[in-house]
Amino acid sequence: MLYKITTRTMRQLLFLIIVLFALPLFGQSESETVKLSRLQKIYRGLEYNTASFNDLKRTWIVTDPVFVREIFNKFVVKNALRFNGKKPTLQMVEEEAKSIYDGDVFIDLRKRYYDEEIEILRFYKESRKAGLDTAVYFFDPVHDFVFIKEILGEDLYNDLKKQGYALNDITKSFFDYKPGYNFEAYFHLTEPELMFWSTTTSARNKYLLSAIGRWGNEHVSLPGWYHPDYILGFKVNYIDSLESNKTGYTYIGELGIGIRSVQPDLGFDDNLTGRLLEHTGTPLYFKFKGKPLGEITPELEDIELNLTGLFTVGTNKSEAFVWEKPTNFYSTRNYFDLFFSWNNLTRLSDLGGIDAGVGISAFDVKYYAYDPLKPTISEISAPVKTGFKFAVVGEGTLANVGSLLTHSLSVQMSYNLSEQLVFAGVKFKFLVSNTFGFDFRVLTPIKVGGGSALPYRADTYMVISPVFSAKFCGFFGFKVFIQEK
């Protein structure tokens, strides 16, 4: 007849064999302490050592004073308390019992890594020394779940594992953000994205394809709805090696085409959110982001390059405009933005990492005349200087991705050499549980050297957008695996 031998049964048989072989040791002149130490070493050898996983094991503190009393009493009744390997004196037990009565004693517990058994139990109390915040363990810790269960009994031991009492869970946890592993919908007024297709190669390279929207550019000081063109297009992310919590991508490419944007009605003064620049053609948009300089020399591998451009082709007919009377207006048709950034220069604890960057940007301004009786609009001389406006841009960012709060705080300063304007701006975005939040952006132009205000410039640029991010497993997406040779 065959019997199924469990792991626990096997351990019990091995322990019995060890004890039988160790019995002759007790006939020698060794002390009881030495004999017990030797048996303990042999017994510990039967346990699978998971010391390297100690920081990942489930750990918690029993703070329920009644439950602490009950467990402490079990140890006293079973005469199981030890201090430096020896039985404590009655006086010591009585002194520590007073701390139990006052509710100053807690129990530190830790489960084994590979199952639900408790591998360590320790009584402790907080230090009463001024300025010292530390735990004082006043009895030897108990490391064996079999011994713990024998002292507490089956019922109390199981109650201890179920955690149905007052406790503090101090288990070390990691927020695991896996970009590229799941499809993602990111809803935002000025930069929405929907990642709907991904492919992974056998070399663990990954390609992601997203539909995107883009509205405005802070580096040319035309954020959000102040820019007359709304871009619709696609984005490709290339990741050279899959890593959990990798928030940056090796390379990003974007292509899109623009349509006339619709100004939102937020209840503000038209001077704050009104349209000052018009859409006059078909914009073509592109963006490249990555670290190609690292391919040239390793000294530049930490510098990220961001190149963005928009170029308008063709000119709209008069029928594309809704004015009933002849009107003169300003328009922007082209811009480019070249920006270099250094990511994670340093880290401010849980506040996040600090990024910094500098760059140059430019956009053009044209002045047009519209007449509903004429088939086309025509470019005319403006009261102010038109053409390309060049600027130098600097930006610093404090950002962090976390399980509870994801945030990004940026401070931007730029100087437009052509307009003689300094732009001071702040951008703040936060997401709760990486799901819902808001994005606030404010840019204020400051005229340098006096002069009249520019008619195509707003007094203040303010953009507000709710943000919603959702990840899904591809119920309307497609996954492809490519065998890369």
C-alpha cells in the first residue's frame, strides 16, 4: 500500500532521525547549552534559507493590547520566555508584565517568504529616552513556527495569522508601474493618447503604437488652446529592453496633421482665453525624442534630445472663415522646438527626481487680410514686426511616479529675443492612484525694455485640464510577437 508523503511529514522524519543519532551526544561531558546549540544548528539546516528575501516578507506589528496580553500570558504559562538563551528571572518577568499592563508592549511578526507560517515573533516596547525613537526587544525572539504554534495553540496561532485585530502593516512594498505591458488610455484636453497596438521581439525589444492629440507648445509660449491648430496623429514608442517601472522610452516618434481648434468656453474673460492667432492652412506635425547622442560618445548618453516641429502647407480659402465683414488678423503657421534635458540629476527622497533642460525655439507670425468678397486671403504688412520669433528656454522639473500620488512640478523661464519678452511659467500635474487628476499650466509674459503690448500676445496664458488614465489588457487592442533574428 502506497502513502503520500508530504513535505511536513518528511521534515518530521528527518528531525526524528537526527534526534536518534544525536542521543549519544548527551552521554558525553558537554554542557546542555552546547548540546542544544548543536541540535538547533542541525534543525535550522532543514529549513530553506530565505534570508535574502527578508525585506520582502510580510511584516506587521500587533498593537491590540488585549491580544498582546493573551499571547504574552501563553508564553509565561508555558515557561517559554528566554533572555540571552536562558530562562528570565521572576523579577524580570514581573517588571516587563507591568509594561504589558500599561499597553506599552507590542509584538513584531514576520511570515515566511514561501508560505503563510510565522517565522519570527518578538516582544518589544518603544524606548523612553528623550530624542530616541527605537524599539527595545526585551526577550529573545522566537524563530520557529512549530514552537510558536505549540505555545499559542492551534486556534490562537491561526487568529494571529488572519490579522483580525489592531495592527500596523510595515511590509515593504514596491509600486510596480509597467509601461508597455498593458494598453493605456490617457485622456487630456491638450495631449490625449490611446495606446492600441504593441509588439514584442524575441530580443525583448518592444514597439508601442498610439493615437494621439497635441494642442499647443509651452516652449514657444503658446500652450494648449492658445495655439490655433489641433494635431491628430500617431506615436511610436521603441523600448530597447523591457523593465518594470521604466517611465522613459528609448525613442519616441510622432507624426500628425492639424485641424482648426475650437476655443473652450471656461467662463473667463476673452482676453484670457480668446483666440489671438488664426488657423490658415494644413499643419504637418512631427516629434522625435530619445538619446541618440549616447551613440556618438558615452559622455553624452544621459542627455535626452527632444525635437518638435510644425509646418503649414497651403493657404485656406476665404470660405473657411466665418467673418461677415473684412477683417485683418494674425496667424502662426510654423514652429520648431529643440530641447536638451538631463533626467534624474538628483533625487529628493519621496518627492521625486529632478530634471533640467535648455533649448531654443521659434514660431512665425503673419498678418492677413480677409475679404468675404474675395476668394482668398492675402498677407499684408502688420502694425508690428512679424516673421519668426526666436527664444531661449530653460526648465526644471521635480517628478515622481508612485502608487498613491504621481506628480510633476515644472518651472519654466524663457526669453524671446525677437519680441523682447520674458516668459515665467509653472506647470503642475498630479494623478491620484495613477488614475485621475488635473493639469495646471500658467505662463506670464513680461516686457523687457518697455514698448507697447503685442496684439497677438495674451496678458496671461492659463491652461487647465482634467486627466484620466486607464490601463487595460487589450480587449480592443492587438498584440503581436515577432521572432527577431
